[in-house]
Amino acid sequence: MSAPVLRKHGNGIATLEWGEGPVAVVMLHGIGGGKAAWPAQGEALAQAGYRALAWDMPGYGDSAMIDPYDFDGLARALAPLLQAEREAGRRVVLLGHSMGGMVAQQAYAATPALVDGMVLSGTSPAFGKGDGPWQREFVAARTAPLDAGKSMAEMAAGLVRTMVAPDAEAPAVAFATSVMAAVPAPAYRAALGALVRFNQRDALPHIAVPVLALAGQHDTNASPEVMQRMAQRIPGAEYHCLPDVGHLACMERPAAFNAPVLAFLQRHFPVR
């Protein structure tokens, strides 16, 4: 399998890209992620005949920052990538993990004609109830280590361990920690500020494309119960709970994560 290609788009967004299949799977990482989180998925998708693109969310990795940093802006930053795939004659499926699943929902609400399907992993349709004391306390707690002078690498070393399954293998934990350690602190802070204002709850019944809701058994950030309730509100959505993984399923057990994703794609978006 050839190495992924790094591409910088005209709007300042960077992607890693695998394959040239007729269906593009656009992978959207979480708040502690980046395009580097998806090598196992990119390779598996390309081997199965799909095209895969992993973006750096604005401010992450090789992507330019946006201002204001909110979900409307994130959806606008994503739209040209989806439009380019559509203009190349491809169908487009969004694979969003955690905050990336929220970006996927926002993008579908903003540009439904550019999205043919979604895999929503370890995510939710809303975060809290808008700006308020709970949201401010959440952000303060998450940024406290940075405020105390810790680096992202130092913070990641402790935080990732709380987000994976109790028996997560050491190499997987190390990989997820290295990905989070590379997140620029200003982008992490900006993403947290956007996260607590996200709400697409009322849009769920209006989603009219195939959706797979993918939960992790030990996920305490987006519990299986939350994911199942979300799937029940999306017409025709499928729900699957992965055993023995936490919040970072795609990095914890890539093969176990990839299997239901590929099965969903082959049912709804066959390429061979």
C-alpha cells in the first residue's frame, strides 16, 4: 500500500489522502486528534476500494486557524473539500469521531446535498444546554493543566489513559497519546469553546442518508446509551456497540473499529 498524500487545500485546510475509489470517506477527528489519528482506517479503506481523506480541523496540524471558531465556521471550512469530491464524481461519506461527529452533523445540516452518508463514532447530538456555569466549569477543568503551565504532551499523558478501555494495550495508548500531544494548545482551547455550544438535537429526525452510530463499551464521554438514543432518533440509522474499547476506539482497536465501518459502507456504498 502506497503512503498517503498530504494535500493543502485553497482554504488553508490540510488532508492526508489514500486511494482513488468512487466513494470518498472523509475522516473527521476529535478534539484530541488530528489527521495523524487515522492511518489504520485510511489504509483499510483504500484496500477495500474506497478513497479516504483525513483532515486537520482548523488550527490543528497543517490547517489554518479560523476566527470565529465555531461549528458554523468548521462546516464552512469542510464544505470545499466535500464539493471537490462531488465534482470529481464521487459519493461522500463522513466518518466523524467525537467532536468530528459533531462537525459531521453540522456539515450535513449546512450542506446536505454534499453528504451521502455518515458514520458517527463516540459522539452526541448536543453538548450541555448552551453557554452557562456548567459549560464554563467544563472548559476551566479541561484547560486547568495548560493554565498551570503543563504542555499538551504532559496533559495528554494523563488524559488519554482516562479515555480508553481499562485493558487497552500499551502501544495503542502510546499512539493516542502522541496524537493528542501534537495538538496546538490554542486550537485545543478554541475547540473546547466551540464544543460546549454545539446543539444539533432537533436536526436528527431530518437526517435522510444512511447513518451508522458506533459506540464503545467503555466510553464515558459518549456512552453507548447516548449513542443508542441518538440512533433511534435518526430515521433508519444503524447502531453498533464495540466491545472492549473506550472513547478512542479507532486508535485503541483499529481492526475491530474498521470491521463494522467497512460492512456499513459495503451495504450502502458498494465499490466492487
